Amino acid sequence: MKSPPFDYCKPAALGEVFALLGELGDDARILAGGQTLMATLNMRLSEPSILIDITGLSELRGIRVQGDRLYIGALATHTDIEQSPLVAQHAPLLAQAAPHIAHRAIRNAGTWGGSIAYGDPAAEWPCCLSALEGTIHLQGRAGVRRVSATDFFQDLYTTALEPGEIVVGADVPLATAADWAGFDELARRHGDYAVAGLGISARFQGTVAHRVHLSFLGIGPIPLRARRTEALLAGKTLDTASIEIAVASLKSELDPLPDLTHTADTKRHLATVLARRLLQAAHASRAAMPA
Amino acid sequence: MAPLHTLQVEVNGQDQVLSVQPRQHLVDFLRNELGLKGSHLGCEHGVCGACTVEVDGRIVRGCLTLAIQTQGCKVRTIEGLSNDGDVRDLQESFIRNNALQCGFCTPGMVMAAKELLERKPDATREEVREWMSGNYCRCTGYHAIVDAICETLAERAAKSQKVKA
Amino acid sequence: MDLTGEITLDAPRRQVWDALNDPGVLAACIPGCESVEVVSPTEKTARVMIKVGPVRARFSGRILLSDIVDAESCSMSFDGSGGAAGMARGKSEVQLFDEADQRTRLRYTVQASVAGKLGQVGGRMIDAAAKQMADQFFAAFRAQLAPDAGEVKASSVVADLPGPALTSDQSRSRGAGTTHASEHGLRMKWFTLGALSCAIVIWLGSRFY
């Protein structure tokens, strides 16, 4: 299928982007990596009148440490994040999640900002931002706003973005020596949209988990934090007994939405498989560390 | 109809200046405007990998890239890669291992494998399989393709050992 | 895709029923609705712009009502075309039940399928998207009912009667979709019964005194 006809522009300044969005509303679409948008247009599931290419805006690029946060600009590609030494050091959860995103050719073009702005229920970056309690930076004519990940992802494909705003970047806290991060997802084939995925960010004192964040993707319309189960794990060593308590808790806490190929029960089960795997890995990692 | 835009792009080492419709994607541009038929279209929504081409040294889905987005870039197709000789050993390994039958997926496979050879020279068989999972093949059953890539990895590793020694 | 749900609305059953059948109300509540037109008491056409994630698809569709039990329940079948995007078709059932304090419980079931590219590409999202649209519809529907609730309470004498007051056989014989005629008929029936029972009591009374 071929795209319907549309016009194209590549603004040199953010102000131009906001002016165009203000004038054209939803008839204009933002083009960054285009890995979701172009597939949509090729299948004629949308017929905008113009694409606004934002890849010329250098202020949306870059990965850098800013104070006690790691800031990633909206135009960072998934490959940039996958290969970044700063990310590996300061946000290892993101480095673990990146190889799960689609395939290399798509990672070379798709962007951090695009994934965040769409907020697909099976997307990796919203899940990680939710686990790390990151902050999303939005900008429109009125200026810059910062919204916590918890407040940003609201409903199916519905975020805190107002009309006329774009995601300009997002930051996450810097990982410390006491932190452990783990990510895994289950898909029918590598690179498919995941059936279920889990990002864990945990802070330890020795082998005792101080606080644990369990953020699931593919279970609900937005990243799902299993807060009741998180509370049960706080202050515990992640031994077999604690993990089984957590798994039992997840079985009652999670209420997954089914999809065409998986029932709610299957998704619930897969979520517990991921929880077991990652919690065991966390424990093994901390137990192996010198006291 | 939307106005045409002027596109200036280097393709396989040659500068091209043409007028394009904004909606034309890169593979249609390469095939229809430049006669480079080596890049193929399978699904046209980024899933099958038959359209894989190289833009500024990185593989991308040609069907998900607008021609106009390659303004000022260096694009390389299977024709250019082949002529440059970068992956002669990989191509010979493909033939030796019978890693192509109808050949439709092959240009995409070779482009994807090229980036693996560059970026993950010590990839295991499992890592090769994961990397190549973005390219579909209807004929071979994939094993021959993975064999061919692993063989090339091994050959290159042996060669660089020899050079070191 | 199967979806069921139940909500309680702060309005009597008759008002909820009338609102559900009002093309103006539907147009205001269906997410992305651009127009609703009445073709006949049992047929409506609608144009809806579906916006889910990156998708923007304009659907033109037809809604056919059947198995209408006035102010109680009905079945709806719908089919729509989204042009290049694909097609959707399905059935839904709506049932209304009286609740205390002039409220109504609405129960709905939907079975739907989406074909074409939207179904192929969006298949994994259909359940979640349908649920979101249903939630949005009922939130808007609730808001539509709220400003009128006070007004209608006084005049809905008929709806106050115990019941579902009519069996489905009786209402079908009255004819589908009739509203004021059946209301009036019902009022007459109870008035007559009331008058008759008063007359009997008085006659009996007079016998004994």
C-alpha cells in the first residue's frame, strides 16, 4: 500500500512547529523516526495533510547527565540508547530493555520521544519510565512542562500531551551502587510486540530490598505498577519464600486485558513467570556481591 | 496534489538531484526513479525486512523512510554494497550454504547481516538468530542463512587472529 | 471481541431509554461522532472518526434496532466501513433495570469484529480500544442525563409503577418503538383498575352497612 498524498516540511526552530500545530491541529502529524507513523500512513490508517519533520531540531538531541538525573532528548534513537555508555552506567534498566525493541533496522530510526508520545501498552520505554519514576518534558507555545511518568500515561494511547505540545525529552534518576535493574519480556517471536513484559527497579541494603518497583507492560492499557505486591516486598530479602508471596499477590492484584491471542489468565500467568525470573535474578545478583 | 520537493542525496556513491513527492518512500524512490531494483517490498509496513537499506552507515526499513528524509544523506543499496566488496565473503558464504532460493529476501538479509558483522563481530549463533529475526524468508527455513552468517563471522575472526599473530 | 459492562445512572428508566434513542444524544456521546441520522424508528446511520493511537479512520455505519422491549431492552446490530482502513460489524444488547431512588441500571454486551487492515494491524488493541470507547461513551451519556434528572422525576409516574410493568409479549403487541401511546395506555389501565377496585369496595361496604 502507498501513503495517501501529504505535504512535508522540516522546521529549523521549535517555534515553527508550535505555530504549525496551532494552525492545523490534528491534520498535521509530527515525524521523527516515523517507525509507527509511516506504517500507519502506508496502510492508509490516517490521512494527514502535512508531516512536520522535527529531526532538524538539534535541541531535541543528546544524552547527558544533568544534576542527579540522566536526560535523554526526544530524538535519541533506540540504538543510541542501546549503545550509550552513559545509559549503561546511569540507567542500566534502559540498556537492558533496548534490545527487545523490534529489530535493529527499526531501532536505528525509531526514537525515545516517539515511543513515549504514543504510549503503546506494549512499549518498552513507557514501562521503564514508570519503573524508574522518570519525568517527561513537554513543550508547547506556552513553554515547557514536566510531568511524572505516573501522571503522563493516562489511558490507552492517551497521555498528558495537550494539543499543540510535543515531547522534547525525558529524564530518569541516576542509578546508584545500591540499585538493581532488570527487564524482560515475552513475545511469540523476538521483536514482536510483547505479550507481557516487566521492568524492575529496586534499591537494596545488602540483600534486603528496600523498595521495589514492578512495572508491567502489555497487561493493561498503560504501564502497570503492582503497588500492593511492591509493598509486600519492601524490607524483605528476595528469597524463595518472599518471591512466592509476591507471585501469589500478583495473581490477585493483576487484572489483565485479554487480546486476540492471549486470555487474561495467560497474561496473568506470564506476568508471574517474569516476576519470578527477575526477582530471582535480583537476589542472586545481590547475594553474589561482596558484603 | 502536494507540491514536489527537491531531493539531493548520494546513492551508492553517486550524487542524485531529483524532484520527489513527499509521500514517496525510499524504496519506491530507489526502484522507480533510480532503477535500483535490488531493494524489495514485501509488507510495506516495516515487518518483513525485504526493504532493508543503509542510510548514513545504518540499516533502516526503506519502506518506513520517506525519500525526502534522506536529504543530504548517503544511501547504500545492495547494489552499492555488492560493488564496494564489503561483504564479498558473506555473499560467497550465502551461495556455499544454499542460503537463498527465490532470492527475494536475500538483499535485505545481506544488508542486515552486514551491520551484524560490523557491530557484533563475536556474536553467538543465538545472537545471530535474534539479530536476523527482523528479516522473513519463505523458502529456506532460515538455518542455511544463519549458517552462512556464522561461517563468515568465524572466518573473519580467524583472519583477525592471524593478523594479530 | 466480547465486551460486557454495567453502569448505574441517576435517571429513571424511561428517560434513559429515550436518551439512548435520541440521535442528538448519541451524536454527543459517541467518541469522535460526526453525525447521526434517523432513517426510521429502527434504523440510524452514523459517521464516526475513530482516533486510537496513530490511527485516524472515518467510519460510516448503520445501526439497526431489533427485539425492542420499550424502555427495557433492545438489540442493536451495526456494520460500518472505514474505507481503506477496514470494516467493523457487531451486535450489542442493552438492558435497563429499575434501581432504587429513580435510578437505572444499564447492562450492555457487545460482540464485534474488525476486518481489513485495522483488524490486522490493530488486532491486539481491539479489546482495549473498545473498552475505552465504551467508557468514554457512558461517561458522556451520564453527563447528558445529569442536567435533566430533576425535571423528569416529577412526570415519570408511569416509570414508578412496580415492574418491569409489562411482559415482553404484551409490549410487542403494542408495537415496537411506540412511546407516548403505550405510556398513556398503561396509565389508563391502572386508573381503570383503581377505579374498579374502589367501586367494588364501596359496593361491598354498602352491602354490610
